[in-house]
Amino acid sequence: MRDYLLRRLVSVIPVLFLVSLMSFAVIWIIPGDPTAAFLDASSTPEDVARLREMLGLDKPPLVQMAEWYGRVLTGDLGQSILLRIPVLSAILERLPLTLLLATLALILAVGLGVAAGTFAATRRGTWADQSVMSLALLGLSVPDFWLGLLLIVVFSVQLGWLPSGGYVPLLDDPLGWAKSMVLPTITLAVVQVGFIARMTRSAMLDVISQDFMRTADSKGLSGLYIILRHGLPNAMMPILTVTGIIAGALLGSAVVVEQVFALPGVGRLIIGGILSRDYPIIQGGLLFLTVIYLLINLVVDLLYATIDPRVRLE
Amino acid sequence: MRPSLKALAFAFGLMTALVGVTPAVEAAGGEIVIASVQGPPSLDAHVTNAQVARNITLHIYETLYARNENAEPVPDLAEGVSVSDDGLTYTFKLRQGVKFHNGKEMTSADVVASIERYRKIGVSPALVAAIDTVSAVSPYEVAIKLKVKQSVFLDNISSPRAPIAIYPTEEAAKGANEIQYIGTGPFKFVEYKPDSHVTLEKFADYVPNPAYQKRDGLAGKKEVLIDRVTFRFIPEAGARTAALESGAVQIVETVDGPTAERLRKDSKYVVHDVLPFAFQVIKFNHAQAPSDDVNFRKAVQAALDMQEVMEISYSGINQVDGGWVFPKSAFANDAGLDQYNVADFEKAKAFLSKSSYKGETVTFITDNLRPNVDIATVVQARLAEIGVKVDIKVADWPTTSKIGFTKTGWNFWTHGFGIEPFEGPGTVMSAFVGGNAQMVADPEIDRIAKEFYATLDDAQKKELFKQFQQRMYDNMVAIKAGNYGLFQVTSDKVKDFVPFRIPRMWGVTLAP
Amino acid sequence: MSSLDTNLAHEALPERQSPFLLFLRRLSGNRAFVIGGSLFLIVLVLAVFADQIAPFKPGANNFRARLEAPSAVHRFGTDHFGRDILSRAIHGGRLSLFIGLSVVLFTGVFGTLIGAASGYFRRLDNILMRIMDALMAFPAILLAITVAATLGASVQNVILALGIATTPHTARIVRASVLVVREMEFVEAARALGASHMRILFRHILANAMAPLIVRLTYVFASAILAEALLSYIGVGPPPPAATFGGIIANGRDFMVEAPWVTLFPGLIILVVVLGLNLLGDGLRDVLDPRIRV
């Protein structure tokens, strides 16, 4: 197991390198530069050139790239052009909100999804199965940003129960914080609940139809015992894969939810970086998200290996 | 004996008056939250001319001269100015006892350092291009010597575009976007949380300019009656309005027409129309076929119905007006306006047949702001009627402006002209000098502008501006679709708010 | 169709009935498939015959009839151009479905090839999966936004971005199934009988890994439609005059409270289309995977 962990850790390095190359490619491909955020439409090309020089953007891309790798190896992601602070502190400042949002949504999604999916699988073909799965399908089919807009109109404008967005620090006002997280969490989780419920159900059905389950059944063991002892663990592989994917997808969808509900998270930081061409933020942000993704995938793979020893032998 | 009805009414009136007055005194203080669309790229006033930045920076910093309610330059940090007979030397006398937010008094050294910094790194260098030298004559006197006579120099020095803000000497020594946010304004900077908010608080040691009795544009008496102001950035229009209606914010910087209409019916809100706020302009690229052909450009103008264009993109807050200054300006005239808002497909086709257009697809670039995309969409539909195929390219602002600043890759580009008409005819003209906007210099416009900047005679300036406007139409340099405005909405708790381009937070009170 | 036939060949079939007919009979007996298929078919027909069906031209402006509430004339109301939302939604289906289908083809082909190679040839696994990891590490939405916002939104860019973004997940799912199936007895048996790698991979392993892939591709189709809507909402969808579901929603976002119909109806249509696709996938899955057939 330790060898496996070591091998997986080493394999992360080329991925990080690939991603950093890709983020450079992104920066090379996209037109425009950070001066645009500062300047209006009547500015002259001379004005643009002047500001470029003032912001230290006049170095050739290759030089910038070399400098960047030099710094990254020492743990320095550089300085944001617009925000005037180190990229790492900008990210760390925004990270808690995004992670919290994603975690709340993941807990909600996995809890509800696995329960609903297992429930439906054990009652295959009944009206209960069909209603639970119809709900899951409905959740899966909703455009999340659209749901967020509807929730704002209903719960903020019409009923006035919950805030339409904005950031409330937990320590300043715990109740206000809780209220401000409700709509974003629901918006973020709804799609994933449906996804996990579906995957859980189909994985469970796969397992139920396999021989050892039929054997367990023929031995006369109780239904719930069979599901919990034999069914769920054997359905874990697909469920894990999906949960890993979802954890990643949540970070992506958080971007949208942060935008709709005006929450200052990492997603908006990177979107803002893209829209204002704040290159260090784009590069640093993408690299950082990559690290998180890789960690999630690593954990999922390790769990694979734990559940199914055949995997780690290869 | 019955008390007289008159006496009773008087007593009642007095009581109401007293009751009415008392809370106003208690109401001093409090925090006003303003919902804005997006945050500023920087709070270093010298390095950005983005509107979102100036809304905030003009609360923190001040300039020697500032624009009053009618956009004319009047003294702000300066007491006044004396101009030498040759028109080349401007000597500004500074107000005494003006404090920076760090407690230091402002003197001529700070002014010289700030203007020098602007000349080096300011993003609107045209504002200071005429300056030859800046020097301190005494602790409270600064002399600016110009290279050539410039009729618009005071307009420039007072411009809010990328304001020539006065910083303390130490800050003025720092590079672009590297300063501490310290100014002399009525509010001081507290914090900036990007993508969330900017908070300012009342500057306790602020001494309002004694030369004024009341608020006057960005100058005048700036008396702060609240404790704090927070600008909260909410990109989603629905969420901004919801925040207002739930009481989380008291002012919304801008709402759309239908929302304004709805809120106007509700006594809890006051809707202020800031109209005109800006021109909507459709630029032509004269360096690329077929928009290099004046008949093609005239065909486009003739095809458009400006009421449709403006009403779709800025419903309920627009003026169908083809003049290249705002209608109330002293420079307003009707030169060339017979060619504006023709909305005649037959005329358009006649122009088109005289042009070099051969049925190729023309490119309309726009950023992804809804009204700009709307205008591109309307123009596309209208031009289809006369057989011109338009391809719309929507991208974000950096990409669009990158293309729009070059000679290839576009034929039309639409956006607002906000600060230019506010600053006055000189700035509007300068946008087209040397082919800056249209990519090919127009010698006639360059001549008119040069003469305009050199003369100090008002009548001659008006005559020259008339020629400019005529030329804009005769050569169809660019299309001005109309004027648009902003709906600023305040909650009924916000008292004494007077709408302006920039939502000013001085002179405003907040009822409990 | 060949993979479906092989799949069915694994079980004892009643004599004198062709596998294909049996397959069709099962499909027509599956309620999810029938409902989902009908929903999808309706949208498909509407999209294909949009010109004949839509009551108005999708691009016909009439600013005097702007933001009109639903009525007998405009059943879904009008947007702020005064355009008929029903007509725009009918036309919108065309582009949205085209984008969805293109993305499915892209990810189906590349995801299967990469996933199968990676799961079966273990020496390739490390390299391929690391590349997939790197691609996956770019959040799909951010990748799509970056491409569309900065390079200018065009239909090709949107398809490319969504295709690249969905392929790694597809590959992972195929790989996960292959990992499980390749250890099963019948594969070992085939190997022992001296079957070639290609034959084992395509005839035995992939055929048995089809069910999760089809669920995945349904999801990709649905999520491509959702993602297109999202891009348009952010303002980087296909440019005007193209009507897409997301584009119509985006047009109404600024008037959500005053004119909710502009955002409500297209959103509901997306919901129905995606729901239909998901039901369709469920039906196919139930029929394709004989082990869970009761």
C-alpha cells in the first residue's frame, strides 16, 4: 500500500507540469492584456503602451515563463497585477468560502443522493422507486444558474426570507452567515443530488443482479443486511468515481453560484482574473485548483485500492 | 370659550415641525450601502479611467479644480488661479489647512509631486500633454507653465476621467497601482475586498471648502453626515434589486427600465433619472472595406431607426438625439442633423448602390454588456433589410478593445461615450483626432480640433464645433445613436440625495 | 448496432426471434424509454421543422411590443426586443441540440478509445490517465468560459471546449468498467482460448462496459445543453442572431422580477429536454444491461 501511495504521488508531478504548460497556452491564446481593465474606449494605443510599461508587462512571454517557473519552485506564485497582493494570499483569502460552499453542497448531495439511490434500488419498479427517481431526474435536469435566479426571485424578492447574495463572515454574524449560505448551497447541491442518486441506484442494481447477492438472498439473509453488508461496499467503486468527479464539478459549479450570489470565492477570483487578464492570478489559480483536483483523485484512487486490492497489485 | 381653529392649527403645525426636525438631528450618522455592478480595477486614481473606479475614488481624492453641477471647472483644493497675459502660465493658490487622511497638511510640494507623477504614469496623458513645467512658488502656490496656449487646460486639470488627484508626496513617489489610498477627500479608505466590497468612512478632520454654501457637482461644500459608506459589488441585476428591497442596501447605482418602472410605483423608493449620462456611439473602421467607403457608412446611418435602437437597449431612459454634445450644452447645434435618424430603406439602398459594397459579410464587434449586444443585434436586423450581411462578434472587454484599437478585424464597434461628452466638446473631438477612433485620420477634423484647442474665443469655439459636427455627418465618421441615462434608486431612508454622474455620498443623511 | 448484438448474444435467447427484434420489443416496453424518447422526439421535430411551426420569425423585432406577458398571440410572451419567445425557443432547440449531439460524438469517440486503451493496456494507463488528470484539473466550466469569453463565442469553440472538457470523465468511466470486466471469468476464458487483444477488448470487454458509457453519454448530451445555456447566461454563448435556450434566458435575466416569463419558459424547456434525454438513457440502459432485467 505504501508503494502504491508513493507511486501515485510521484505521478502527480508530470500532471502539474502539464497543467502549468496548459495555463501558459491559455494565456498565450487569449487576446487582450491587463491594461484593458484600466482603460476606457477612447484611450489611444500610446496610452495602452505606456500603461503596459508602468505595470511591468513589457517583457517577452518566454522571459515571463522562465521567471514564473523559477519562482513557483520556491513556492511563490507571483503578484497579482490588479489586486496588488501575492497570488497565494489572494487565493488563500478566498479559499475558505469556496471550500465551505463545496463541502456543504457535497455533504448534502452525497447524504441525500446515496440514501435516495439505495432506497430506490431496493424497491426497484415500485411507485416509491419511480417517484424518488423522478425527483432525482428533475434535480439532474435543472440548469443550476436558472434555479439560483428563481430562488432569488422567490425567496429574496417575493418572500424576503433569505438574502439575495453577498458575503457575511461567519464570525461577525453567525445567523446572517447561515442565512447567506442556504440558497447558494441548495443551488449547488440540487444537480449533484440527482446525479449521485442515479449512480447509486444503478450501481446497486448492478451488484444486486450479481451471483453472490443471489446467493446471499438464497441463504435467507435479511434484505437490509444484504444491502449494507454486501450491496453497498460492492457498489462503492462507481459511487466513489462519481463522488470524485462531483467534488471536482462542485468546484467548477461554485464559480457559477459565486457569480449569481455575489460571493467572493476562488471561482470568481479566477473568472475575474480571466476577464481582466491578470495573468499571475490565472496561472496561480489554475495551478492551485489542479492541486486540489489531484488530491481528490488521489484520495479516490487510494480508496479504490483499499476496497478492491486487485487494483493496487497492477 | 372655544380655542380658535387657527391657533390650534398653528400649534399643530409647530408640533409637527418640531417632531419633523428632531429626528433629522438624531439621524446623523449610520452606514449607507450602495449596490454596484462590479469592482474597480484599482483605487489608484491616476492609473485608471474606468467609470467603476471613479465612482469610488472621487470620494477619497480631490483635484485642484473640479467640475460643478454644470460640468464647468471650479476651484476645489485651489482657492483660485491666475493666468499670465500670454496664457501660458497658470498660478494656482492652494487652500490652507487642508489635511490628508494621514494627518499631514497639503502643500505645494504634494501638488507638484502628484502632477509630476501623473505626467509620468497617468492613463490620460492628453490631460497634461500641454504642460512644460510644474513648480512650487511658495508653500501654498503652484505655477504650471504650458508649452502652447490651451483653451481647455482648466477643463483638463479638473477632469474626473482619470482624475489628477493630489496625493501626499511620499505616495506620489510610488509606482502605478502601488500607493496607499491616502487623499484629502471627505471620506477615507478603510478596506477593499475584491469581488465583495469597498468600505470608506467619514474623514473626521475634513474641512469643507469655505468658498461654497452647498453641494456643487464634484466641488462645492462636501459635508459628510453619515459615518460609513460601503460599495457592494453585485453582478446580477435581480440580486441587486432584491438587496435593495430586503433593506440590505440603500442605494442601487443602476437598474433597468422595467425595474425602475416598478420601483417608482412604490413609495419606499425614489427613482432618480440621470439623463443624459452618455452617448451611444457606433464607430466605423475607415481602414477596412467596406466601411472605408463614405457611401456605405451613409447607407448604414440611413437604414437605422434610432428610436428602435435606443428604446430596445435603454428602455425608458434615452434621448433620440444626434448632436455630438448633450442637448443642454452651450455648444448644441443642428449641423448635419438632417442626416440623423432617417430610417428610410430606399435611401439606404441608394447609398449602398453608390458604394463599393459587394455583398460581403461585415464584422460588428462588441463587448458582452447587454445594451451593446442589443444594439449590434438591432443593427444586424435593420441592415439585413437592405441586403448587408452582418456578423456579430461578442467577446469580453479586453478582447474587444484589443481588436477595436487596431486597423483590421472589424467594421463596426459600439459602446458608450460617457465621460467624453461630460467633459465637453473638446474631449468628444479628441476621440476622433488623428483617426484614433476611426483608424484613418480625417484632415478636416484634425484641422478643426487644432483651431478649437488654440482659441480662447467662445463664439469661435462654437462655430468650430458646429463645423466638427457637420463633418461628422458629411463624412459619416461615426454614428451617434442617441443619449442614454441611468436610473439611480434610493430607499426612502436616504434623504437629501441629489443624483449626479457619480453617486455622491456627501450632504446625504440616513433616516433610522 | 454490432456491440448491442454481441451484448445480447451472451444470454440464452428464445429461438426463432432475431436479437434485434427482441431488443426493439424490450425498448418499446420500457416506460422511461418511451416517455423520454417521445419528449426528445417532440423537441427534435420542433427543431427540424422550426420554420414551418414557429408562429413568428425568431429575429423579428418589435420594440412597441416589448416584454409583453403571455397572451393568445404570444403564448410565452415577448422579450425586450418584442420578439416572440415561443418562436425563439422552437428555433433555439435547433442549435442547442446540434451542439449537444456534436459534443456527444466527440466525447464518445475519444473517451471510449482512451478509456479502453487505458484500462486494458496497463502500460498505457499511467501516461493516458495523467494526461486525462491534467485535462480534468481544468474545471470544465472555467475551460469553456475561458475559450468562449476570450476567443469570442462561436458554435465551433463551444463544441470544442465542451468536448475537451467532458472527455476525461468519459474515459475514466470506461476505464473503471474495463478494470472490473477484464478480471471476470469469461474474459479469462477468452484469453485462455487464445483470443487476440483487439477481439477481447472490443468483443468482450467493451460490449460489457457499454451500459455505463451510454448512461455517461446521455449525461454528456444533457450537460452539453445545460453548459451551452450557462455560457449564454454568462454572456459568452453563440452570438446573435442565433437563438439558443440559454440566450433567451440571458436576455431576460435583467428583468427577472418584472418579466419572469422570459427566463421561466426557456428554463422549463431546457428542463424538459434534459429530462427527456435522461429518461431515454435510463431506458436504453435498462434494456441494454440484461443482468438487471427482472
